[in-house]
Amino acid sequence: MTLKVEDLHAYYGKSHVLHGVSFAIQPGEIVALLGRNGSGRSTTAKAIMGLVHGEGAVHWKGQNILRRKAYEIAHLGIGYVPENRDVFPKLTVHQNLMLGQKGAGKGSRWGFDDMYQMFPRLKERQHTEAGVLSGGEQQMLTLCRTLMGDPELIIIDEPTEGLAPKIVELVGQYLRTLKDKGVSVLLIEQKLTIAMHISDRALVMGHGSIVYDGTPDGLRADANIRKEWLEV
């Protein structure tokens, strides 16, 4: 199922943050959304998920879902992993995963065994309270809890922020596994290396607009875009 964002504008109060953002994501496609801090990447994710006020259109499964409630959008098959690793700290790893289950686990392509096989560390810690996990372990848990809801598209905001290189590599493997299972991914990421390596397409944002939409190879070859909108 294709996600199609058309002329999306978003606001925080009177502040106009997104200025006519448009792009599409095809089934099984990994799309990297790149840009400097403050460019509008996270706001784009939140507008799609109904967490900030937006205008324009976000088409999914034949309907405009813009301004629907976040839980309604999740039930339609879009998962969202926020930047802040939002675990339930007093619940165990296993209990956190249970909360993510779709319809009490009925009909999902994913189960506990899949999560524990993908991230063996979570299996080792399954009876541990999520609040005492390391940052990397919490990131794994948040990703897996979202996946337990069996989304057809998953939006992931800065999944490798603050993680050790080995965990970053694990996250990259995780995302490729999603693609192999037919799940589409919108990856919001600052680490160009991982984003360019695993993505089918790259979007670059600047000042609330899309300034590049093309292949990772095309972006590598476009020194002007990288210098103006990505490099520090």
C-alpha cells in the first residue's frame, strides 16, 4: 500500500513549520528522510501520525488520514517509533512487547519468537523492567513493540541516535529484515552512512520543504545539495 503525502503544511501554534511537503513511499521501500536539525523531518512524521496540526493530504489505503487520531492511524497499519524511546519503564521487556500486539496477537506476521530471534539481547532481558535497560536495549524494545502491531509502514525517527556502532549495525539489519518482509520504512536519520547504505530512495529536507528526492547514488553525486543542506 502506497503512502502519498501531498502539499503538507504543519504548524506549532502560529509557527509555520512545513511548507508544502510532497512525496510517496511504495510497498516494501525504504526511504530515508535526511536533513539538519530543525529542517522539519520529525514534524513531517508527527503530522502524518496526527500528532501535530497539518493541512494538505496524507493518502493511505484510499483515504486521506490527515488529522485522524494517532491510534486510528496505527490501526490502519502505520507504525511510529518516536525519537525519545518511549518505553513503559516499570513493565518488563515481555510486557512492553505484549502491549504492542495487534488484536491480542491475532493474524500478525510477527511474534515474540521473531523479536527475540532478531534481538537475542531482548530475550536475555525479557523479565527485566524496561526502565533499567541501556539506551540501545530500549531502542531495540521500542522498535520491536511497534513491529508487534504488524504495520505495513513503519516511521522511525533517529533510531541510531546515541547508539554504539555494533547496535547501529543491528538496527540496519533489522530495517533490511523489514524490507524483506514487505514492510515499507520511512527512516528519519542523521547518520548518512547507514541511511544511504540501506535506503532505496533519499529525501532531503531544508526549511520545511523537500529539496531533493532521488536515489542515494544521485545524492552522493550531488555535492551542492549535500553541502547546502546536510553537511555541518
